[in-house]
Amino acid sequence: MKPTILACAALIAASPTLLAAAEVTKGFGPSDAGFKLDPVLPPALDDAAAKATFSLIDGEKDGNSPALAVLGDGKVPAGEDQPSANFFFAGDGGRIGLDLGSLISVKGVATYSWHREGRGPQVYKLYAADGTAKDFNATPKRGTDPKTCGWELVAEVDTRPKTGDGGGQHAAQVANKNGKPLGEFRHLLFDISKTSDNGFTNTFFSEIDVLNAKQSEVQRIKPLEKIVKQFKSKDGKFRYTIDSTKAPALTEWSEKELLPVIEEWYPKLVAMLPSDGYRAPDQVTFEYRDDMGGTPAYAAGNRIALSAPWYTGQLKNEKNETKGCAVHEMGHVVQNYWRARMTNRQPKDTPGWITEGICDYIRWFLFEPESKGAHVRDVRQAKYDASYRTTANFLDWVIKEKDKDLLQKLNAAAREGKYEEKLWKDWTGKTVQELGDEWKKAVEDGKR
């Protein structure tokens, strides 16, 4: 006998895994939004996912991605392209399982991601299960429809914008619009897809939250208070931005000590490294970061990243190298040697020892020559192409002994993608190897 309508309703009401009408709420912000992505709240610190077990059901973890545990550690990346703080797949996505340890009343699920380009948006299907179904399979591979083995489809998430690559911070919250729990579940399954078929577009997932309806309150990540100050050069030609959000204690020092160096030396570098048809960036951003490991600083385009821990430590050091380090990186901003790919159909590569040697030459022989930071103390290290300080010493010797205009010539050739070893002979009458031998002799004689 078929059950009556009332009997069917009773059966449904008795089901412990009844799915409410799940609604997907999207949040988005630029790269400096601090994961305050209204209307989605910032990631939680002590939600149910913090104690859950994540498992890779299908797909391959990218070699640069950390373990799945990063998704529930209550931490978010410090930068817009930080592989070590996000989980992401290689290939064409995959499936992630989440075991909550026991049945809980799931109020909602939220996912967070961040990348400057196509790895920012999220595309996935969310399934849930209580794990009691007779045919339940906790680890269904991608060729298996989860609905055939004890899972229920909760929601389909897609945060991709209608236009553009979607770079920035994304959040997706799956919850019942009326506030009622989604159901009683122990297992969650995320079936994750790439955001496009072009290039590297596996999402950088930063955090996954699972809210327990019976948990009265959760602690959430507090967005950092932005400390961003902008300055204009006296002649109005250049603008400088200093972002000390990640290093509040360095804010005053940066304005009183570092900014005068920037204002004096950036225009000098622009004048020092010219080439036909080239205009150096007129806006430069200096950003303190706390995720750079042992790297003191680096330049990318017109942005310079400064290691907050390194700078803080250097200010306590008698041989304070903070300002010289910034001058070196400003040199890279002005160099712009990547430009050769845009202006030259067949650009020749410039060796790294030249790129770094030029910036260290400017730093050690023009900005702070009194420090003698590029003095060669070990003759065994006297190789002209050893890069950084050693190459800087070599360049200083060539400029003083052979060609006072070498810096400008070398820089122009590199920026235009025209560097070749034979140019050294054109400029000085000797090959770079012959110059290197002469310079090394000067080092051996104690003159360098």
C-alpha cells in the first residue's frame, strides 16, 4: 500500500539529514580587503572545521601547495599570490572530503579564496552526508555521482564575475535563508573545478569554515587596520605609497627616515638609467610583508615588498642595511628589463649577474660608498659574474678604469633586449673575460 501524503510528510520530518533550501551568498573584495567581504563575515577561528579531518579524495595537489590542513587552521594569506598559505590543485581540480568527527547540526559552510588573477574565484559543488546510508561511500572518485552513494547535493557555487579574471578576495557562504540548519551531517564533499580552461586557474583556497548551529558564538579573524600613506615629490613628477599595515611599528620610521631616501634617490635612479623611448614608473609602492621568509626585499613591477621582520631586526643592528636595501630595489623598478619582450621581437636575455650587479653597484658605490660593503675580501670570490656585491665591484672598476659611461650603455642594452658579450669589447676594447682578469689582478694586489 502506498503511504498517504501525511505519512510521507511524517517520514520527511523524521529524517535526520533533511536539507533546507540552501542559498549561496557571495562576497568579494579587492586584494587589500582584509577578508572583510560583506555580506559574508570574515573567516572563523574556532568553527567545526578547525577540528575536522580533511582528505584528498580525488585529484592531485599542486607541488607548491601546502597540505590540506591549511584550510582549517584559522589563518589567511598575507598576500595576493602566496601559494604556501592556500591549498590548490594541479590539473583539472579534484575532490576534498571533510569528516567532522560526529554528526553535527550544520548551520552553514563558508569558503574563502584569494589570488590576484584567475585563481581567485571559486567553482564547486557541495555535497553532505550523515554517513549512515547502507550504500554510503565516503570517498567517491570523480567518475562517481555522489548522489548514488549516500550523498545529497547541497549547493552549486560559482563566484566568477561576468567580466574579467576575478582577481581579488572571494567568499561563498552556503546557508539556509531562514536561518535554520542545513541538516545533521558528519561528512562534507567539495567537488572542485578550475575557473577556466586557460592557464593556471585552480582556485587558491585559503580557508573553509563549517558552522555548528549549537555553537553559540565563533571567534573571527580581525581584519588588519590599513596603514597606507601616500606622498608626492616636490616637483609633482612622482608619487610614493608606503603600506605599513603589517608593520605598524615601522610607520613613523618609514616616514621620517626611509621616505627622504626614496624622495632623493628614486629621481636620481630615473636620471641615471635612461634609454631611448623609455619612461620609468612615476608611482612606486613600498609594502611591508610578514610572509617573505629570509628574503629582505624584492621588486615586482612598480611595487617593492619589504620584509617586516628583517627591517625590524636591521634597525637594531649596528650595520643597518635597510635604506641601502630599498635603494637596490628601486633600481630594479627603474630597470624594467622585462620591457624588452614588449619592444623587441627577438630580445636577447640579460644575465642575472648584470641585473643584480647594476643595482648593487648603485647601492654600494654611489649611495653608501663609505660602508665599503662591496669590498672583495676573498680573492677566491673574485669572479666578475658572481653577481650582487662582487659584480658591483667589477662594474665600479670598469667604469673608473675603462669607460665612465658603461652604466648607461649596459642598462640601455639590457632594457632593449640587445645585450651581448661582444658589446664589452665595443665599449672598452677588451672582452668581458679579459676585463675580469685585469680586475681580479687588481683585487689580488689589494686595490679593490
